[in-house]
Amino acid sequence: MDYQEIIYDIDGPIATVTLNRPDKLNAWTFQMEREYRHALADAERNDAVRAIIVTGAGRGFCAGADMGLLTSVQDGSVDASDATGTDAEPGAGENIPDDFKKPYSFPAAINKPIIAAINGHAMGIGLVHTLYCDFRFASEKAKFGTAFVQRGLIAEHGISWMLPRLVGLENALDLLYSGRIIEAPEAKELGLVSRVYGAEELLPAAREYATHLATMCSPRSIRVMKRQVWDAMLTNLGPAIDVANEEMMESFGSADFVEGVSSFLEKRPPQFTGQ
């Protein structure tokens, strides 16, 4: 694909997807949606890629839906149903729940860890995208807001399900009902992000963490654990234990298990293959 509104870069085992409309604070468009989905799917298929970073160019991460898009929906020149997106192709793993095949939940089905490096404003649909990443690291300059209520809209794209799981029911309702903007320290206090860095430190820190995952951790283990954790959010404890027991037996026969034990005993860095 000829990317026009994102930058897609692979450096060693790390793929970086940069939303790239800096003059518009990376406001979301249909074109950006198609490119974003294509890049994540490509990173998943590429065996050399073991971790993914998502960030924004310039001062923003993603300031929400492009106002031109919203105006087009308002005046009827764009079908309102198109604004909800289209179902994404599922992740490469088997037995992906339908919940994670939706237009904006699909990153949960990508079988590699995804780190959102939130460099600036993450508003509306921009905030939604960060929620379906595995990790959220924020710049001290980042700002967050749901914004929907101030546009006469509702809790979009599953945020009503995801946000309370991160920040609790009352905090989620506060952010949704008020539409107020919060800064990085409060976002960390609420549990919306896990780490806050200086603006110049954000991407190096995200890359350092991604490098650790890519070089010191079994890709097979991460792949299985990601499915376990995200799928367990849709079920109860008993089934989660049953899946864990099955996967544990499978892991004993894996090449990564043999390498993990051997590298520990031999006091050397592991050379995992993901098998």
C-alpha cells in the first residue's frame, strides 16, 4: 500500500506506525483507517516483527475524527453508517472472538504486543485507539478526552466496555459525561496510562521496552498470553483456568520452552524462534 496518512517503518524486530497528519493533529479519516489497519496486519504477518509501536507525528497523537468527516456525516454527503468503520480482517491467530474483529477492537486480535506512545492530544476516536493497545505510555505533554458528549454523540466504538475496565466505573462515567480534558499525570493516576515520560524520552522509552519484549521474551509465549488475557475479559475464571492448563501442556512441547530453559542454565541471552 502507498501510505499517505501514516508512516510505517520496520527497524529490526520493531514496527512503528506513525499517524501522519501533523497539521491536523492527526485527525482521523477513512484513508487513515485503511492505512492503519493495513500496517498492523502487515506487521502481524511479518515474522521478523516482534513488537509494534503506535504514535503520532508532530504535537498530537490523534485529535479525534476529522471535522470535515463529521460535517460530511451531518450534511448527508457521507453515509453515517460508514463512520462506524468496517469489520477488520481477523488476527492471524485461531479462534479469535468476534468481539475482537470489530473496526476498532481488532488490535486486541493482533498476535504481537502493541505499545501506544501517546505524544500529544488523544481525543475521541484517538483515545479509543489507545484503549485497544496492550500498553499506553504517555508524554508529559499528552492530553486525553472522550469529547463525544460535546459533539452530541455517544460512547463510541466499545469505549463504554473498555474504559471502565481501565479506570473504574465512576471515573469512566466522569470522563464520558463531562467530556473534560485530563493531562498525563491524572491519566496515570486513573490507570488510563501506565507510564509518563518527558516529551523527548517517550519514543526511546517505548522502543527500549519493545526491544526487551522482542529480544528477551518468547514470541510464542507473548502470542498465547495475549490471547489468554484479552479473551479472559470475555469469560469467567473457570474457562480461563482450563485454557491455561491446555496451553501449559502445549508450551512444554515448544522450541521456545527448550530454549528458555537452556539459555537460563547456560547463562546466556535467549534466541527464541517463536515456535
